[in-house]
Amino acid sequence: MAAPPEETTQRSLQHILIIWAALLGILIGGFAITVIALNATLFSSSGFVGSYLNALERHDLESALATPGVLGTASASSELLTADALGDIGDVTITSDVDEGAGIHDVTYSATLGSATVSGTFQIQQEGNRFGVFSTWSFLNSPMSVLSVTPLHDASFAVNGVDVTAGNGPSVADPLQVLTPGFFTVTHESRYLTAQPKTAAVSQPG
């Protein structure tokens, strides 16, 4: 004996609702897993520092300077804040990520600058959330450093092939803003003067 049309329709609706509920549960579960995975990698404290370091590694100065917490100083020249002046950086690795509490993390990295392997630590702080789910971060102390160069007898010199003229003149220290980490080779070649190249590996902010 066939079931009444009303009962058949009700069973069909229940079946459809069960299917939709199962699909919704799968979507919510998948979204939650994705959020957890992204917060543990790309949007984590180490992911934040890694993104900044990778920008330096590929000489993407615009992305590096746009990283939250990257702040310069008016007391030093910005002549070296160009993509051409960024030294070669390689083998970037995050070696530790220590939670200091109150949203503050100490993230330590290692990298190759020139022929040397260096390490340094950045202190970053959680700023809030993007879209209410993804963590956002900022450098607590800016990764901008100051490289002080004293060009003897002549105000002109070059850093990583970029020509610079010391604003304070010759034989006086000239402060130049650089991003950490960085490897910088200072040279001078003119009609009357030639200087032996000097190198500086900057691994810590300051």
C-alpha cells in the first residue's frame, strides 16, 4: 500500500534537510580547519616575520617597508632605502618563536649575508584580527637600523653599487637607514682616491 502524498513529501524534505545540514557541517568544519592552519602558518607570528624576511630576500622593498611596525627615523638619511641597495640575503629560516605573553613574541631567524651566517631576534606584538579570525601582527621594535659611514677626504662613496653623497661632508660620520638584516659593501673609486671595500653585516635592529 502506497504512503500518502503528504507523508512522502515530508520524508523527501527531511532527507533534503539532512543532506544540507551535513554539507553545512562539512563547510563549517573545513573553514575552521583552514582558519586554524592559516593562523598557525601564514598569519602566525613566525609567518609574519617570515613574510618580511622573504620580501628582503627577493628585494621587494615596497612590501618590506609596508610591513606593520617598519618605521624610519628623521635623524638618518634614507638614500639606501632602495631595492638596488639591499644586500644579498639567502637561506632565511625561522629558528624559534617564543611567546612572551600579552600578545608579544620573540621570533629568531637565521640567514646568510654574503659569506656569513647570522641570526637575530625580532620582537613583535599581536595587533588584533583580520575579518575577526586571522591574527594581525606588528614589529614592536622597528627592524630599521642605522649604518654609520665616515668617508675620509671625499664625501662621495657607494654602498652595494648605489652612489651616495654624505650629507655631513667628508671625514664626518654619515648615518644611513637600512633594513635588518642586510649585507652592505662600501666602496669609493675616483680620479684621485681609491678605498678598499668595507663590508658590514647588519643582523639586529638598532
